Amino acid sequence: YGSKEKWAEENRSRLREWGFNTMGAWSDYELFPEFPYVLQLNFSSLGGGDWQKGIFPDVFEPEWEQKVLQEAERSCAPRKNDPYLIGYFTDNELHFGPDFRGLETMVDMYMKLKPAAPGKKRLIQFFRERYRNDFHAFEKVWKSGATGFEGVLEKDKLGASWWIGRGKLRDDVYAFDGIVAERYFSVSAQAIRKADPNHLILGCRFHALGVTPGVIKAAGQYNDVLSINLYYLTPLQDLLPRLVGNVDFSGWMKSYYELGGKPILGTEFSYRAITSGLPNTKGAPVTVFSQHDRAFGYHLYARNCQKAPYMVGYHWFNYMDEPKEGRFDGENSNYGLVNKNDRPYQVLVKEISRLNHQAYSTHLISSQNR
């Protein structure tokens, strides 16, 4: 094309022809003027969080709150009058609890903080209040031989992840999850609202393995939309979150809507074909045989979203295939609508176009018939 601008001009036409109406997370939205877009923020990193490594920040740290306020002022305030901005994702796939990055619960993670850390102090306060300073009751539930609350909480590992399915212990973990989530979402929302009162807060793009009920409820209090990255290949996936004590996705994310009380946006999904010539060895394991199968996967996913009255949209990942040598994190998969030579996968984009152009009518009919 000769320039990024000419490339973007051509691809704006393609996206509209294929029925897409939004630039999703991580996009070069600056190259697409007069095209609706969403903005990806990364608030957790301001407190040392790293979603790829499963590191969650101490959100009770006052310094983190100040940094979030400053970042919102820097990133959100200049856009408060932008008519093409839909809203903000506060983060991506935060490690709220057991998932593909590890089986630690929020209790486990905060237990490892230093004694003087605000999050550690909040955890101790939580246990004191919950057990009314009765250490023997606490000890009975948590199976610890320590001699006091502080002693227990100094231990590197308590093993809460392995006990997540047991009554009282599970309830403790769920309750503390909710406290941490309430702090994270309230600080994030207040910072964005102060800097930009005009656009939506779209959530933190929950990972497909899910989170516990308290996290979803807290998110619903402060977000306008709950966003979920769900790569879906088989109904057996609905069972995986239950194994680690999380809310499952049966009923097509309906439980998230019922718990959070806010509309749902499916913010990442895709399918990759083993006949594409790419390794497909890293990335979400939604592997099918051919481009026809990718088109069929898109059909099933989009129709499920369109027929669910509580769903407000779905975002495909991504526009272009990943390089066979691997991108920055090693992903090397056939997730694109176009290959490395900018050639569209015609079977795929034809079905995508058909599905996308009927999204409004299908969704309207489903909403009226619910």
C-alpha cells in the first residue's frame, strides 16, 4: 500500500463490507477516523500487576489509586468529547483466582504480601471480623497449626486453592474475592468518571475460565457492561470453571448477566485451522480443520450472541494472521481474517459478512420474544 494510511483506507472499506462496526481492543484506532472504537487501559500494571504472568496488584495501596487517577486523566480526559469512542476496558484478563496461570486464590495472593502492605492488613482485618477474633474457629476451618492470626497470614502458602470446593473455606475465599474486586472496580470507575463522564466503562475482559460470584457482583456495581474473553469450542468447557470453584459459562454467559445485572460483551473469540500452514502451537486452543470449519465456528458463536437478549456485541480476534515465527509472546496461530499477504479467507469472511449484517434484526427479534 505504500503507507499505513492507505492500508487503513482500504481496510475501512473491507470492515464495513464485512459488517463490522467497531475497532476492538489493541487496535490502531487512530488510523480509522470516523470508525467507532474502544480503548484498552491497563490499570493493574500501575500497581505492579501483570496479567500474562497472573500477578495481581495490591489495590488497597493508596499509591496505586493515585496512579489510576493520573492515568485516567492522561488517557481518558482528552477523549471525553470524542463521538466515536464507545468506552474503556480497565484491564485485560486479570488473575482474580484459579485459571490457566495458576491455582492461587485471591486469599493466597494477598497472603504473600509483606506484613506492612495495605492489602495484607485488609486480609487480616477480614479474618478478624469474619471470625470475631476467635482464632480457634478460624483454625478449625483453615486447618492451620499457627498460634495467631498474624502467624497464619505470614505463611507463604495456605492451600486455599485446593479447598475452594469446601463449604466455609469456599465462602471465605468468595467473600474476600468480592472485597478486593469492589476496591478494584470502584477505584477504576471513579477515576474514569472523573476524567470522562461521557463514555461507557466496559469492564476488565474476564478470562474464559471465569471468576467467583463476588467478583461478578462487584463488577456489576461499577461497570456499564461486563466484558468476557471466551474462546468456545465445545460445551465441555462449561465444566472447567466449576473444577476450580468459578462461575461457569453455561447458558451462554447468562450467569454473568444474572449475577452482575449488566449487559454482556463478548470481547475476544476466534478459531484457527490446522490446514492454514501456520503452526498453531501457541494461543487459545480453538483448533478446527479448515476455513469452512472456522466459518461454521463463527456462525455458532455469533448466533448465540445475537439470540441472547443480554448480549450487546462480540469482538473477533484478530484481523491478520499471526506470524509463523511467533509474535511478541510466541503466538503463531491462524486467527486472522486475512493471511500474511493480506489476502482474505473468502469462505470465512463471506459467512462473517452474512452473520454480521443480520445481527441487529436477529437480536431485536430475540429480545422481543424473551
